Amino acid sequence: MNTQYDQSDVELFRENVKRFIAEEISPHFEQWEKDKIIPRDIWNKIGDAGFLCVDTPEQYGGFGAHFIFSATIEEEFSRAGCASIASNISVHSDIVAPYLINHGTEEQKNKYLPKMVSGEYVGAIAMTEPGAGSDLQGIRTTAKKDGENYIINGSKTFITNGQHCDFVITATKTNTEVSGSKGTSLFIVDTNNTGFSRGRNLDKIGQHSADTSELFFEQVSVSSGALLGQLDCGFAVLMNELPRERLILSIGAIAACEGILDWTIEYTSERKAFSQTISSFQNTRFRVAEMTTETRVNRSFVNECIDLYSKGELDTATASMAKLSTTELQGRVVDGCLQLFGGYGYMVEYPIGRAFVDARIQRIYGGTSEIMKEIVSRSIFGR
């Protein structure tokens, strides 16, 4: 992992991301939200701009950049109120790509990573099942040995990038004789495989343009070369990669808070009630002061976690603390700021309304707040 970067380069990169959002995303975003999916070619545009999998090593088509550059992309899409696209990109770049980089064979890395960087391939990861939400030990999708191949059967749900993905890292049970975390394996399934099918694009209350799907595996045959990591050791791989997933969610959450506060400060400084600006009322000033303080405190913790991750020192409990704290804060901030918008905050034409519904999933995916509390408490008290 690259541990060196120049802050001036980060800020230049940030301006490029902001410019791209302003020119290529914002003018069309409302329509995409109504369509409940982004156009497939947007992935190619994001890749052409150099904003996919930026910390992928150069030998696999990436830039080998410091993680801070990937964090910057998540920050700016989240700060701009484009939570759905931030989710799309984070799954592709900050979850799927690291799985391949850290656990894939050379053949797998060379096949998938360069096309992920360019946007030619869109990646997804399928863990959640209809009967097993945050409980990864309860998955029922199976992969059974059949000569040199494995036959996968089962279904997944709530899969981000499910409609657009070209391949999906799929959690399966390869040994049904053992319980819990044992006997779990990961396979890379190309979506053109016979027996693979996509269900409907799920209708969510928020993050509408982030395609979220049901996936079905009916006698899907994959070669042994599709195994990601060691056989029956998939749960360890999942646990190893969760800190980055929870960190990137924390980064998005705190950047969303910052963006929401910026909108609110601007709005309350201009909007008048009783012949004075809303920002002149003590209630407004105190509420914004409180939310800004909490956001700044959490930003410091997130920055600490980014530094720990960059040094390979971010543990599961600390990442879970960050995810718990920032996503819960996001819910409080967006609710408090929407209140200051008054009736206009309830109108879809104002981004604060979209931010309100977009924020709700943050306390659920990547592990619910309740699961985060369980992880943190175990780190304190033991089991």
C-alpha cells in the first residue's frame, strides 16, 4: 500500500473530482434519480476521468495512489449530495477491488482489475441473502464440487451495482457439514454465466439511482480458478476486508454532514422569517453550532482512521466505532438541518430532502448500528 502523498496533489485531485461532478453528474442527477438507475456509460466516463480504483497497483492498470485519493472521491460525491453514485463507486473501488488485490490470483487480478479501472467492468459483491442480513454466518447459497468445477445455487438480495455489474464476488457455503463461519468460500461469478440472472431493480426509499438488485444462481458452473482466496476460508477474507468497507462508509457519512451543513448555513443566511434571516435566531445559531462541532469532532476521528488504515493498523473495532458514530451523526445532522429548512425541506426540489432519505441506509448496510455496538463491546469486554 502506498503510504506517501503530497497534500497539494490531493487538493488538485479534489478540484478535478468536483469539476467532474459539476459538469458530468449534477446536470443529469435529478433525471437519474427519477429513472432509478444511472446510465451504464457513466461508469466509462468516471473511469476515463481516472476516478475508479485509484489505489490499484500500476501493474494492474491503476495509479497505485494513496488511499486518501480514493477517500477524496467518496467525500466529494457524498458532499455534493450524490449519495447513490458514491455508493456505486465505493462498492466497485473500495470493496470489490481490494478483495481482488489482497486475495486474488495473478490471473484474476489481470483479468478484472484493468477493466475495473477503465469502467469496462463493473464489480459487485453478494453477501446478503433474504434470510440472512447482517448475519454472514447464516448464508445458504451453496457451491458444490463437480469435477474441476463448482455448481452454485442460491439467491442474494440488496446487491449494489446488481443491474450493471459484469461480475460479482459471491459468498457461498462449500461445506454444509460445519456450522457458523466455517466452510464459507468466495467465488468470482461472471454475469454472463449460464444460470445467473438478475431480479428486479429494488425500489428503495432513498439512493434511487444506485441500482440495488436481487441476484439468482441456478446451477451456475464456475471453474476452480474462480475461487477467491482459499477454499472454506471465505469468512476470514470477509472479516479482513470489512474495516475498509466501514471506513469508506464513515468517510461518506462525515462528508455528507459537511455538505448538508454548508447548504443549511447558506439557506438560513438568506431565508427570512419575521423580517430577519433565519440565521439570526438563537435557536438556528445554537443548533448549527452543535451540529458543526459534532461533525468536526467526528471528522478528526475519521482522519485518524484514514491514517491508521494507510499504515495497515486499522482494526475492526475502531472501524466499527467510526461507522457507528458517523452514520448515527449523519442521521441527526440531516434531520436537524431539514428542520431549519422548514416546509421547503420536505420538497423534493431541495437536496436536503433527498439527503434525508439517502442517509437512512447508512445505519443499516455495511453492518447495522446494532452490529457495530456488538463488535465494539466485544473488543472491550471480550465475548
